[in-house]
Amino acid sequence: MATDQVQQCALMKGCHALCCWLSIAAVGVAAIGASPRTQTVKPFEPRSGQPGKDVPWVPTPAALIEKMLDLAGVTSEDYLIDLGSGDGRTVIAAARRGAAAMGIEYNADLVALSQRNATAQNVGGKATFVQADLFASDLSKATVITMFLLPSINVQLRARILDLRPGTRIVSTWYDMGEWPPDGTAAIPGCTQWCRALLWIVPARIGGIWRLVPPADLSLTQTYQMVSGTFASGGAGSSTPVVNGRLRGAEIAFEAGGARYTGRVTGETMQGTFLSEGKEGTWQASRTRR
């Protein structure tokens, strides 16, 4: 700072030179602090098609999300897990229905965005998000799983999904599960892209030999939710084929020897009712061999 500036200041203000040193220095510091251009950080905004760990991010249309949740029958009693949850829209839609919902997303920026979106929609208490690999995540608590992945990823997940609790509902946007046929589908009329939802219900595992009461032997073969086999009730050479067999979660139905059987599988036992020649009765069975 020049000496003549300090002297001029002191004469004008009638104060000691030190006060002018301080005054001029303060102005200089303020000027220095204000001189650089202020830079604002733009909030993260995802773009459709941006690369991801396993699949690119493409937002699910709002109408299809509601169609998926309707197809799965999501209620406040459900715990929904969305695989590859993106900006959180499916989790938030489920939370609006009263369901507890969790999104699994590998991209940390999308996780943070999802949390902000859930708070803005006032569902932060029902909707949670974790930054994680969907292949390494625990899915066992889910009653409903939603996903918008690729066919190859769906097939990779298929074995893990089939190990979940019978009755767990799986809903996929557009893409199927390979050779595992869906239990239901729904589509948006007049839609041109991402218009279809597919539903699977994890079937109980019923393959093996079962002993029935009334006395009979039931040998069952299972291919996903489809059931076939033989029914023997009168000794050697009297077996009849099991036809029209199907599982819907733990619920089983099949026909054998002209009778229609329906029931429920609970671990190593089954029980239910049958209808034969207009007469109804009850049946139960225990598995003797897998």
C-alpha cells in the first residue's frame, strides 16, 4: 500500500495512519474475495440410455409402472424390491400405495436422486434406496420384485428367484425370463414403446413321490409352474396320468383318474379337496422321496 494513500486517508478522516491501513486493507480483501466468478454446481440429471453396470438406464413410463403394480396386486401388506431402481420412480409409486419398498441401484448419483425424489413426494418413510450390486443383494424379504433389465440379466437371476419363498411375485417390464413362461401379462392400449408387463409367481417345489390319503401314490414332475406325472391308486398297472397340472405359488391343481384335485403345498405336505363324479372329498399327501 502506497504511503501517500495512507497520508491522504489520515488527513481526510482525521485519524491515525493505522486506522487507514486497516480500512484500505479491508477494502482490498473484500475486493479480492469478490473478484473470482461464482461457479454453481448443476444438480445431477440422469439421461435415458446412459451406461450402467449391468444395463443402461431407461426410465419406465409412469403408466406402465402402475400397470406392473396392478398386475402384481401390490398393497400396503407388501414389501417390494426394485432391481436397478434408477431415479426411484417404481419404488415411490409402490410407497404411494402404502407398501414398504426398497430400490437397489449401483449408481450412487441415482441413489441420492431417488432419496431426494422420495422426500419430495412425502414417502421417505416407506421408500428406501441402497447403493448395491443386485447380484449380491439379499432378496429374501420381498413379496414383490420389480425389474426393467435385459433378457440375459433376467435369465442370470432366474435360479435365485426360483429359490425365493413360493408365492413371491416377479414383474418385469417388457422382457421375459427365457423358457420360464409368465403367469400373466398386461399391456397398455395404444402404446408404442415399453408397453408390456409380465408376471411370474415363484412356484413351490413339488417334484418327487407323494403318498396320498385316501391311499394312492402320486409321482410328480415339475417344469417351472407346470406339473405332470402319474397317479396310482389300485396297485401295479393301474396308474393314470396326471394332466392339466399347474402351480400358482403354493397353490396346486391337477387332474387324475377323472378327478380334479386342488390344494396347497406346505413344505413336505399337501392338502386340499377333490371333485370326482360330482362328489367332493378331502385329500392330503406327504412326500416320501424327492
